[in-house]
Amino acid sequence: MSTLIKQDILVELLGNAGNGFEQVRTAGKEAFQTQGFPTNKSEEYKFTAITKKLEQNIQNFAQAGDFEVTAEQVKANVFEGYLGDVLVFANGHFHPALSSTIEGVEVALLSEKADTALGSIAKPEKDPFCALNQSAFEGGVYISVPKKAQLQKPILLLNFFKANAGQVIQPRVWIQTGDFAEVTFINHSINLSEAPYFVNKVVEIKGGLNTQIRYYKLQDEGKNAIEVSTVETDIQQDGRFSSVTVSLSGELVRNNLNLSILGSNSEGNMYGLYLLNGKSHVDNHTNVDHTVPHAESNELYKGILADSSRGVFNGKIFVRQDAQKTNAFQQNNNILLSDDAVVNTKPQLEIWADDVKCSHGCTTGQLDEEALFYLQARGIAKDQAKGLLLYAFAGEVLEHITDESFREYCTELVQKRLGSKF
Amino acid sequence: MSKDNQILEELTSKEYEHGWSVNYEADEAPVGLTEDTIRWISTKKEEPQWLLDWRLKAFKTWEAMYEPKWANVHYPKIDLQSLKYYSAPKQASKPKNLDEVDPELLDIYKRLGINLNEQKRLQGIAVDAVLDSVSVATTFKGTLSKLGIVFCSFSEAVKEHPELVKKYLGSVVPMTDNYYAALNSAVFSDGSFCYIPKGVRCPMELSTYFRINAANTGQFERTLIVAEDESYVSYLEGCTAPQRDENQLHAAVVEIYAGAHAEVKYSTVQNWFPGDKEGKGGIYNFVTKRGICAGDFSKISWTQVETGSAVTWKYPSCILKGDNSIGEFYSVAVTNNYQQADTGTKMIHIGKNTKSRIVSKGISAGKSQNSYRGQVQVMKRATNARNFSQCDSLLMGDRCGAHTFPYIDINNPTAKVEHEATTSKIGEDQLFYCNQRGIATEDAVALIVNGYAKEVLNQLPMEFAVEAQKLLALTLEGSVG
């Protein structure tokens, strides 16, 4: 059983957590106390022994707190050719002075928006880490995109993390969009310290009627990062939500992506790429909850695993009884490059309605020998040929990123990793 | 819509045709489960001391275990202390051949459509008929024994071939495996034993027919099939039970051992009483089935047609230990009314170049829940393992559910694993196409369902395929989603 005593941690965390949201925090605390840290027996964390990892690395469990970020640091970490707006965060604390003012969009500290319905979308009782964040999140930001706002430029959420060994960072983001709004978010995190720390982030996105929301995430915080990242959104009538998650490193990374489809004629798309080496462990859990008829969801997650890395994928499509005429599609493909790499995948369908079309596919294998031979026969060196094929495999996910500079940036990172840049 | 309703009504009101029971004089164990019950069973069956010790050890293990809760099925708690663990028809002495078997018992099987006498002469299938806790009759023993094949009831095997039983019992499904396997190990009453010696190809299908007759009895049979190197056997299993208001428990264990180059084909048509249309009664079917491809180039193939039981909890599995061994799993699971099925398979790839194939077809109607739960595990040294899984679900009616829980765990980069699953209902365009060509909706559904399940039904031996097709038609004829 866990040596982490949940009560103690919470008291400590709550001791220096921000002000406000007493009720919300209490609800989070209660939800966490009921669930506790997941054990290896809990189905949702079966292949990701996060509690053990925390026990080994996170001893004092104190909040890392705010710190100073310079304009140079910000400039250095924005992608080349990026034209959109930037919001800067240090350990989850919003820094308005370094951030752009976005025309027509309200951006505020969470503490100034005490009536925000935190926890109404990312429900604390569903996941212990979500509850833990809710009980003791630090700082936080409130972003409201008004009705009919069509933002052509993306918004970059630039997160700087700096912590001592064993500290905890719990950022919280609340995004709400008015009807007919269109917005793109890019979440990028930069790690400024080498020490192992724990990031437990929750992003809640409240959709409106006929909104179009895109959420892209790049994870490359280095080999020491222990991270649980939860993104939850609801999709209303005629709404579109599309996400791309690119994971490149991490001691242990767990991504929870949950979509609730609450309005018909809507669509949810989820794409993911995990490209791992060393001892990285990335776990992608997605959950699409179809509650109404006539909606669609698509999912494509791809993984390339080298060295002794481990990829976990658990995709769940849940179709409720009323959600007739649902079309749901899910696919997970993996390529293993070494003897010690491991893949655990569980594409799961739970269907309670009859007039639906749901399917999932899942493959695990190696590179196609024949394709490799074909390229070699045309004078391309084996390593290059390999890189080329792997890049083609990964490209299918990256092409869903609409912002050009971000796509280029990701592509470059991926190509560098795969050795397919020449 | 009214036609649909009418057809659905017809379908749901379809009575279970094997729902009768016969009053015969039975020899029963006292109600409840203690060490004494186990001693009672063991004494009754005149078992050797080692088997009693084995049972008691299993009982100790079981006492420390908890009922599994992970399956996607819901049922009230089973009071294992209110069950009877042994029930046997009273017979003066053990019959030597079919002519000496109590005609009343033979009549039971005749009513089930299995005429032991007739089969003896005509069909060329050797049958071991198990009624409640004991084996009633085994046909074709003589012919088989000439080839060195042992096919008899489990208790007979314990007496006549103790060395074989001792060697293989619990070798594939250890008593510690799970709650119900441990329970079965402690209280199993009878079952079938089959041994195919090296290099022998069994000339006929071997078959066991299980029937629960007595009320408040659990049936715990144990089947052990041993196929030595280079042998072949095809094995069939069928089951029915009377219609009763209370739920009955069936917790069987099937173990298969396949030596090098051996092939075992195991087919089941499971038609336990599924409960009435209000969901009352029915069999709880909690079965552990596992085969081990111990030798190189061996093959185990499971085929199952699941139409019965109120709750099914069953995962016929293959451990592919030998290099180049093959495991197959073909399943059609039909649930209707309030039935719940959580079934699937496990393919554990240990040897090199091992292959497995999973084809699972689920059909849910009424208010039933049908889940596929499977695992494909490729171990580290299993180079060039190959798996293909396909699990499709067909939904009929808007109150039923179909669920898929596949676990795929790969530890070797040379593995090639594919999994695909679809869920849909019978297309209106398909029905329309048939209608247009003069095929009534009812027939069209039967046609489509049969076509849907064909890939699995094709794997069944001839004699079973007919029965299975009839069963499918009976359960699903005319149900339009």
C-alpha cells in the first residue's frame, strides 16, 4: 500500500495554495480523499505505476511557487515565424506583463474570477489527479473568447517550469468560448530545471454552440518530467473540437483527454503522436462520451518506441443509449524499434445504442521490410530510408496541425529524432 | 415499426425448448460447502488419498480468495453455502454398456435430441453424457481403446489411469488460477477425460454432453484433454439445463495439453437455460478454459457458439509455449432478453514464430449486454509472433449493449499484431435489398445473421454446425433492429 498518506500531502499543499475557491477546493479535497492515489490494481492506471514513481521522486510534496521569467526567455522559446499571441506562465502563475493583449479576448487571473465554475467540466470525482489539482491548484488563468469571435491567430500558452527536486506544480486553465467562436490554442512547456518534479495540470474547456476549438500540445520537458495532464472539454451543438498531442520525452507522462459530446451534429477529433526513447513512459488515455444522437468522433494515435521506452494507449468510446446515429472511429498504430520497448494498448468500445457505426483498429509491428528494401534499392542508405519511413508514419498525425509555424517546429523535432532530416 | 415490434415480441417470447426436468431418484450431497462436503464427495467417488489432498488444498486456497468483480456483468451475490455440490442419478451398479444404462436416463438424452443408442450405431461420434454431477454413459469405448485412446468419465480415469491424471491435472489451470477454478478444483464431481497417444489421429469426433437436472445444484465438471506428440483430436461439448426460477451455478474447468505437432480442436455449443424474458432464473456460467501448446508446431483451436446462460464469464485461452505453435479462437456469442455475456480469449505468445487468430462475433438483442474481453500478450522472447484479432458486434434493439475490452501487450519488436473491431446494426439497405428480391424481412435477418456468423460456424464440425445454425435461427429469427 502507498506510503504517501493522502491526508498529510493535502494539508501541506493547501497550506500554501492560492486564495479563493474555498468550496471548489473543498470539493476537490473530498473527491481526492475518497479516491486516494491509484494503486497498481486500479484499471485506469494499470500500466502506469505513477504512485510508485511519486513515492520515489516526490518526497516533500510542496508547491514550487511563482518565479521570474525574462522577456529573453520568452523570445527564445517562441517558434520561429510564429505570428500569433503568447500567454506566459511560470509554474502555473500567469504573467500578464510578458503576455500579449489579445483583442476581444478576456484573459485574467483565476483568482479574480471567483465565480468560475471550476470542476464542472473536469469533474474531480472521475480522476484522483484531477481532484488533487482542484484541491490545491496554484495561480491559474481564465480565458474567455466572446461570441462570434473568429480568431485567425493562434494563442500560445507558454509554460515555464522551474522547481527543486520533489516539488509539485499544479497549473489550472479555464477556457470558455461563446457561440460561433473559433480559436486555436498551442500549449508548450519549457523545463528550466533538471531536478525531478511533478506537474499535475488541468485544462477545462467550455464550448459553445457551433464553436470551433483546436488544442495542440507539445510535450518535451526532458527525461525527468513526471507529469499528469488532463484536458477536458464539452462539445455543444454543431461544435467542432480538434486536438493534437505530441509527446517526445518524459520520465512518466500521463495524458488524459476527455470529450463529452453534449450537442448533436458535432464532431470531436483527437490525434496523438508519441515518439519515445531512453526510459520514457507515455500513457495516453482518451475518453469520448457520446450522449446525444448524430455526432461523430475520430481518433488516431501513433507511437514509435525506441530503447526501453514504454507506450500506453487506452482509448474509450462510450456511446450512451440516446446517442443513436453515432459514428465513432478509433485507431492506434505502434512501431517498436528495439527489443526492450513495450506497448500496452487497449482500444475500448462501450456501446449502449443500436443504430451506430463504431469501429476501432490497432496494430503493432515493425517497419515494412519490403518498403525498406525498395528505398535501399534506389540508393537510399538504410538509416535514411528507415527515417524516411518513420517520418511518413508520424506525418499522418502532424498534418492535422493547422498552424504552420508550430507544425514546422514539431516536424523539425520529429525529423531530428528520427534521423530523417537530410 | 409495428411489424418490428411484433417480430421482436415473437422473438422475446420464444420459450427455451430444453426447459423441462425429469424426476429421477438422485443421490445428493448435503447442502453447503465445508471440508466435510469435499470428503463426502471424495468418499462417494472412491477416490485415492492424493486426489482428496489435492481437493482440500484447493479448498484452502479458495477460502482465501475473493469473487472477481472486474467483469462487465451484474448479478446478485451467489450464496455458495446454499448449494448442493453433488447430485447423481441412483443406479444399482455401474453399467458396462449402454444396454444396462437406466432407460429413464437415456430417455433424457433422447429428448435432448441426443440418442446415445442411435449415435452408437450411426453417426460415428463417441459421446460421454454427463448428468448433473456424474457421467452417465460413454459410447464407442471399445473402438477407441483399440487405438490406445482413452475416452471416459473423469472418475473412471482417476481409477484406471491415475498416473495420467496425476501428471496433467492442474498443469494448465492451476488451482490457484482464479476464484471459480479453485472452487472447481475443490468440489469437481465428474467430467470427461481424453488421452490421445503419440502419433494417433482420433478417427471420430469425441463429444461430451452436459445436463443439469437437479434443482439448487451447482455443476462443477472438469475436462482434461491430453494430446501427445503428433496426435489429433476434435472434441465437442454441448450443454442444456431445465427451466427453473432460481439461478444455478456452473463452474467448469477445461484443460488441454498439446504436445509437439499435436492438434486439438475444441468446439462448444453452449445452450444453458438463459432465464425467462423477465430475466428470472438461468444459469451462471463461470468457466475457466485453457489450453497449452506445449510442444513445437502444436495447435489448439477453440470454437464456441454461446447462446445460453443468464451470465457468462468465459475466456478460452491458449498458451503458445512451443515454437511455431498456433492458437485459434472463433466465437459467436448471442445474448437476448436480460442475458449478460463477458467472453473472449487470451493468447499468450511465449515461443518463437507463434501465431494466433481471434474471430469474435457478438450479437446482442433485447436488453442484453454482450462484452468481448481479450488479451494478446507477446512475451519478450517470442520473436516473430503474429496475431490477428477481429471482433464484431451486431446490435438489435435499442436497449442492448455491446462492449469491447481488448488488451494488447507487446514486449517484442518483431511482433505483428492487428486488432480491429466494429459495431453496427443490420443495415436498412441490406434488408431493403433482400425485401426487394422477395425475401421476407424475417428470412433476410436470418440470412444476414448467418452470413455474419459464417466465418465462425464454418469452423464447427458438421454435426455441430447444423445444431448451431438452428440455434441461431431460433434465437434471432426475424429480430429487426
